[in-house]
Amino acid sequence: MLIQWFPGHMAKAKREALEKLKMVDLVIELLDARLPESSRNPLIDDIIGNKPRLIVLNKADLADKTATKEWVEYFKQDTKAQRAVSISTLNNKDVENIKRELKDMMAHKTQAMINKGVKPRAIRLMILGIPNVGKSTLINKLMQKNRAQTGNRPGVTKGQQWLKIGGDFELLDTPGILWPKFEDQLIGQKLALTGAIKDTVFHKDDVALFALRHFMQHYPGRLQAFYKVDEKQFEGAIPDLLMELTTKLRFGEDYSRASEKIIFDIRGGKLGPYTLDQVPVKLAEAGEGLSE
């Protein structure tokens, strides 16, 4: 399966972000905690360059907690990111923690202005990330009002606007940016499973097969608990498991409808929190891994 999706408005968004970058003090790189590596956009490194950066792993409530902690530690070692945190926008304390992190990152610059007798201005931010990582929801939480349009589908934010966050921050809202081509099709499948890619551009059975394989490998027991099947008898034969689930879900031989249900069950958290990306070996060897 070859997934490629790069609408014209995303190419425009990249150009606009590059043009506006010099106007901001720091950048929030927003990732999906369920796939911290796969939801990193290679184009964003080119855009951000050496600009101060806070990596935020959003939707931590949907992700494997142990894996999320490992990823935060991993990103803290990244020389391109001064800070890294995980959050759920459902938790107001998490959102307030972002504000504290940002102020702390800019404390030296703020103090320098005070020392010169200049009243510190609002910290200017830019949030960048691929579609459907929760950018609009985070903006609304930061502002404590519904100013940014939200939706559980990629590509909702189409324009670019400056938003005030109290008297401390000014935020340049930008559309999500997806890279032109997935060199690794596994990344495309992961993004499709979590909803970062429009459902009309991929084959649902391919993504469902990937999902079943991942859950059998990393979260044994989840499928049996939710769908009441003995997945052990299908080890090494994932298509047979999909066929069994299609029958069990009463879809006859309509594998596409069964696949769609499996995808949406996983997206909705019905099979529990999960993480699709494993931390690189240098941390995994420390004795930690994905947990049940």
C-alpha cells in the first residue's frame, strides 16, 4: 500500500511558516504520544532550525504510559529540543504546565529585558505539527476559549492567524503540515490508524491487518478481551484473524466494514491505551519497553 498525501495548502503552510519563523521566540513541536516518532515531520526540522523548541507529546491519555515516559526522556536527549513534556488536553494542569515550561525557557531573555529597564513583551509562539495531533484543541485550551476551529479529522485548520493567550503569550496559528511522501510505508499505516491521514486515501483492510499484528505482538490479550476471540490460534496468520473477526462482528464477508470498525475501535480507545512507536534501541536496552 502506497500512501501519499500532500495537498497544496500544506505546501503553502510550509512556506508561510518559514516566512513567519523569525517573528516568534520559540516553537512548540506537537506530536501524537501514540506514535512520537512517526508523527514527527522531517520538514519541521528544516523550518525550525536552531529556534528554541518545546516538544509536546499530546494525547498521552490514549498512549501507553511506560512508553510515553521513555519517549519524553529520549526527546530530552535531543539537542534540537531544550524541553519535552507529555500532556492530555483533557487535563488543565497539563496545559498550565506547558505555559510554565515556556516561561522558564524564555526566563533568561525576559530577565535581560528587565535588566535593561524594558518591559517584557508577550512571548511569541508557533505550534507546528502534522494534522490531527490536537493542535487546535491545545490552542483552545491555552486560550481558555474556542477560538481555533477543531475537528477529529486532518486538515481542519486552513488559515493563519495571531492569537493572544492572556497577557503572556502571542500565538501564531498555522495549519498542520504533512510531509510529501512516506519513505517507510509502515509510517503511513501508523498515521492512518490514528487518523492523521484522511480515511479516503488508504485501504482499510491493510491498516486493520497492521493494527491486529501490532496488538498481537505488543499487547497480547487485548483482542481476546474486547472481541472475545482466541487470537493465539491465529498466530502468524493475521488475515485469518481478520476473517474470524469479520464473521464474529456479523459483517458476513465484508472485510472492509469489519476493518473500519476495528480501526475506529482502536482510535476510540476501546482496546485500551497503546503506542505504535518503540523508543530507539539505546533506551530500550535499558530494560524498559512497551507495557500491557
